[in-house]
Amino acid sequence: MAQVLIWQVPGVLSDELKKEIQSSYSRFLESRQLKPRRGQKQMIAEIAKVLGTILKDEKGHRLGEKHVSVIEAGTGTGKTIGYLLAVLPIAKAQGKKVVLSTATVALQEQLVNKDLPEIAEHAGLSTSFSLAKGRGRYFCINKAEQHLDSHGATGQQALYEDELALRLDDETVEFYKSLLNEYASGRWDGDRDNLSTAIDDKDWIPLTSDHLQCSNRRCSNFSACSFFKARKDLDQVECVIANHDIVLADLALGGGAILPDPAETIYIFDEGHHLSDKASGHFSYSLRLKSTERWLNSTARQLAKMLDQTGNPQLMADYVQQLQKPGEDLQVVLNNWAELLRPVLLGDALKRPQERLRYPGGVVPEEVRQFGLQVEHLTARMANKLEMVLDLLKESLDGEGSLDRQLAEMWFPRVGMMVARMQGVTGLGRSMGHVDGEGSPTARWVALVESGQGYDFECRTAPVSAAEMLRMNLWQHCYAAVVTSATLTALGRFDRLLDDLGLPAETPCFSLASPFDHYNAAELLVPAMDVEANDPEKHTAAVCDFLNRELEGAVATLVLFSSWRQMRSILEDLKPKLREKVLAQGDFSKNEILKRHKERIDAGDGSIIFGLASFTEGVDLPGDYLTEVIITKIPFSVPDDPVDATMSEWIEQRGGNPFMEWAVPMASVRLTQAAGRLLRTEQDRGRIVLLDRRVVTRRYGRQLLDSLPPFRRRIE
């Protein structure tokens, strides 16, 4: 039973706590009439070993650095139950909160609706828990009422105002009214994920708020606010279910602003392979030059309207007046920046426009750096003045100012939105204007984009690694953490993950094998082909020939592509009868494709899914719903991706081999994830087909094949 491993845990883990974990696991298995899983027992033991041996001072603060456990648990291990059975008793015994963070809403819902209730019922580990979502998932009554009052004349929350219509059409007005009625009647709780029908981002975004637009307790609808209703219990519960974005947002605010204090928290990062990318995204910035010029003009008009409606109060008028000069100077800078880029990206009438300009190594020309510094300086000044305007509106909301409260409440979110966007522009200017220090660089580039107003220039920056940010803000401050996923290793090693997450090399890492009999359950086929995948046109033709021939008898097949272009090209050249069986990404939402696929299988009809990278994760089609996975190409990164290209240059500058150190390990992770779609239960059977001969002809091919589960191989 469970004790065969738990008893090995040394250190401060008391005998009483060991016994509690053992007993909970035994009760769970007996109640569910399950047999113990070797990997699951190992997972419980390894987590307990790390968390149970953390040393503390007399105040309960952690001592030492070995407080993070990294566990790769193959599909079928039962990792969710494993980490819950280990962490919950230890957290309770040590008086710590648990923050369970995922990358997807689907896993959050599984934890809330299935896993945690099962742990309470079958293991006797009852714990109080609550789901934490960002403001963006919740309906804002105030915003909806204001939109309906003005009938969409102002205030839509767009990143680029010219991309959204300034007025609501009659259909949208009726839809917003229906949402208000559903919420007021209690038939809907205001959570976007609990709507009976899907809603497009363009319709939903104007109905949500953020921390700068939200007036919190000052809002007249505060007592009925869906967001604060959902959040009121967070301080009281023992376990908070969150997502990586909320955790990172909380850390960016210093920790403990949204979620429990990191020093008093044990974090569990399920789907932990997403954490690095999510963290990098929090420090990425973008700025469209021409669109921002137009937004500045729109902002000036809105502020003038605000002054007119509020009676032109002296102090507010002074602040708005002080915005004029830096605003005019900023428009000149943005225009000059655009003129510098115009000949480079647009050329002349005889040259095709260049879609992207990347700065090698993330090093920008001095003239561009100066533009960035000027943007940072000017927008920081403007953001400061706008915050002063916001403070005046807050005073009136508190009943201490001279403005009409209703007007203050109407303008507060609009000015808050101005502050938020101005801060984003400041971030881009700072990132573009300052030279990188030691450590990994920042990727910097400009993309040419088309809008209703013609061409625009989108300046973008993104760190190639969030390792230092995670080290400084998360690992150094948290009490303990568990990072887990079915796919964490690259080429069978944890090195890449530890580097990406900023964890020390001595971090305890464990890889637990899946209980599946991969050899007998599935075959990995690499068919004979006359071409290699690095010849795009010939490879696409060969893949098309293979699919036209092999899909004739397809029952439940997932075909995974590395490029949109290849997928669409093959779709056009498929036999008409086959095309009728295909559900292609882009034609429907991912959830709708999976739903239709299952319906076809249930009806006895064959079904084929064509998907890109997003279909290598979050696709759970057990049994007869999926019997074949076809991977058209080794999923290497796109060669011209600015972040990957900058990372490669950095590795090369340090004397490394970017292809072997970066590209191949990342491809290994993605290939393993793609292959992992096939076997979801121990009863599943099928085959995986890899239409890329490079796993046979190139020296790195053996490494890629050996990093996959031990499928039965057939190489033609």
C-alpha cells in the first residue's frame, strides 16, 4: 500500500503526518475501489520529502533554498490526486495556504467540480477552496449601464480605438440588456465561463474592468459586483484555485495583493510547462505608432468633454492643461519614429512591403533608442497627470470632492483606461530605450500591420527568458512550490526547464513513467518518403499524397501541422470525399471541433481533425474517439520568430550551439506533447505516424525518437 514509499521521507515530517498521508491515500483507493499506482505513490512521496523537510526559523519563515519540487508525471499517473494528497495535509499542518495554478480554465473546472470534492469524499481530506479568476472574466454592471446610457458613443475598452466601432448596433444593445436582465434575476452569476452561449471578445471586453478602471467600494454597484462576490471568500479559504496569469499579476504587484502572501503559500503549478512563456508575456510590450497618435487626439477630445460636463473645475482643468504640451511632443516623436520606419518597411512602389524588421540581438539603432527614451519620458509625465485626475474623481466618489458623483462614476473608468494604456506605452518606451544588462536579452522588432486607416508600424519587445523575474519574484519569496506536468523534460533532461524557470540546477526533479503499456498499445510509424521536410513544397505534396491514400479508411484521426500554410494547401488538394470528413482549425472553435468530432464517432461516421499547435494540448479523446495521430513535421520553432531568433543569437554569442541547445530540445517537448494525444487511458490503442524522415536521416533524430514514450516502432 501507500506506506512503502512514504516511510522513507526523512527530516521534520512527523510520524503523525506521514500516517495521515498514508491513511488518506489508502482510504481514497479503498473508497474508489482502485489499485495503487506506482507513479502516484512515488509522486506523493517525493513531494512530501521536499515539502516536509523545509527548515523554518522561530517565526515560521523558510530557511534554505531546496523548497521546490519538479515532477514530470506521465499521462495516467493520476498526478492531480497525487499532489493534492501530499500537499493538503502538509499545508494544513504547517499553517500555510495553497495556491493551485493551472494554464487552462478546463483544468480549473475539473479541480473545483471533480478532484477536490473527490478528495474530501473518498480520502477524508476536506479543505475549503475557492476559484480565483481575473476581473476580465466577470461582468461589470457599471460598464454595461454606461454603454447602454450613451448607446455606445464613448468609452469602449479597445486596445486600439480605431479597431472598434464607436457605437453599439441595435443587436448588441439588446444583447447587453439581456445580460443585465440575466444577472439581475440571478439566473447568471456574471462569470463569462458560466454563460449558456459563447460571447465574442469584441462584445465581452467592453463589459469588463481592470484594477485602474474599477472604483472598488466607491462604485454604486459594489454590493452587487460579480467580481467582488467571487473574491470575498479568498482570504478565508485554505486552497485557492487560480491560473498562471493571476499568479504572475499578483507577483508583479509585490505578492499578496490578489492572492495569499507568497511567504505563507505553497504553490502548485499544474501544466507547469506553460509558466515560463506566461511569465515572459507579462513583460512584453507593443505600440502601434499611427494608432497611438489617433488615440492621443481622441483622449484630448474626451478630456475636454469631461471638463465641459463637470463644469471645468480649476484643479482638474490645470491637470488637463498640463497634459497638452507633452501630448503634442509625443505625437511629434511618434510621427518621426514612423517616418524613420516607413522607407525600411514600405520601401517604394517597386518593392514589396517588408512584413517585419527585427533588431539582431535585440540591439536597436541609437536613433530608435532615443525615440524609446523620449516616449518613456513623455508618457510617464502624462500618466502621472492622468493619475492626478483619477484621484480627483476618487475624492468625489468618496463624497469629499466638488464633482457630481454620478459624473465622477461615469468618467472614472474612462480615465482609468487612459492611465492603463499610457502605462503600457511607457513600458514599451522603456523597453525599447534602455540597453539590456547582464543575462538574457530582450527581443525587439517592428511589424507592419494593416488597419482601416492604412499601414501602421507596431513596435514590440519581449524578453527571451523570464528566468530572472521568476527567481526574484516567485522562488525567492514563496514558502514552497510544486511544478508538474505530463511533459517537462526535453530530450529526457530537466536542464532546459530549470534554465527557463530560473531554478537552480540542484532543484529536486523527478520523472515518473506513465503506467501505460506503450509498446503494446501503440505503433510509431515513420513511412518511406522520397523527400525531407526541409523542402516545403515537395514535402507538402508528399504529405498530401500520403493523406489522400491513407485517410480513405480513417475512423478517428488527428492530423497535426506545423504551419497554417501547409494545412490550408493540403485541405485544398484533398479528395472531395475526404474533405467532407475533415474538421479543420479555423472553421470552428476548438471546443466545437471536438464536440462535432465526438458526435460523428458516436453516429458511426468517420471523422478527421486538422489542427495546428494548439491541438497538441488540451485534446482529450479517449477510446474510439482517437485511434490515429498523424504528425506532418517535427515541430521546430518558426525560423523567423523574433524571440527564438534573438535567443539563438544569445546562445551563439556565448559559444553554444543554438540548434542543439534550444531548437532541438523545444521540438522534443512539442513532439512528445503531440504524440501524447493518442493514449489517454490504459485501454486505448492506435498508431502515431510521423511524416518527417529527419528523425532517421539526421543525427538529432535518434534523440527525438528516444525521448518519446517506448512505442513499438516501424521505420520503413
